[in-house]
Amino acid sequence: MSGDEPDTIRLDRWLHHVRLFRTRSLAADAIGGGGVRVNGQPCRKPARAVRPGDTVTVSAHGTVRALRVLALGERRGPAPEASLLYEEIGL
């Protein structure tokens, strides 16, 4: 990353970028409802900063997924682009 790019991103924004939720509002609702953990700790704040290397565990849509943040992303792009922002890890 260049010096002017942030090294963190809001959790709700990242979840939207990786296409786990259709809108940031839905991501924020899931976070507020207790369906998301960051590095094993419960998180209820959509503005929680995440950075590459963090582990985000999401319980949504009837499944639980654990994702390692690889990149932050600048937008919600197509699925192939979104898949480059994380690595699926086993639970």
C-alpha cells in the first residue's frame, strides 16, 4: 500500500466489500446482533477497524464462516475481485 491508503477499514464496510452482505446496513445489523467475531472476540460495533491478518468469523445465512483478512478493498466489486480480499480458514 502507498502511504496515503488506510491500513484499516470499518468492519461493516469490509463485510460488504467481500460480498457477505448485500448492503452495509445488513452487515451492521448482523454485527450489532452478535453474529460477528473479530480475532475470536465478540464484536457489536460496525465501526470496528479490521486490518490484514485479522480473523473475522461470521454467522449468517445459516452458516458460520471464518475468514482471514488479506486486503481491505476499495469498493464492492464482482465476486472474483471480492474473493481476493480474504482467505477461508477452517473452524
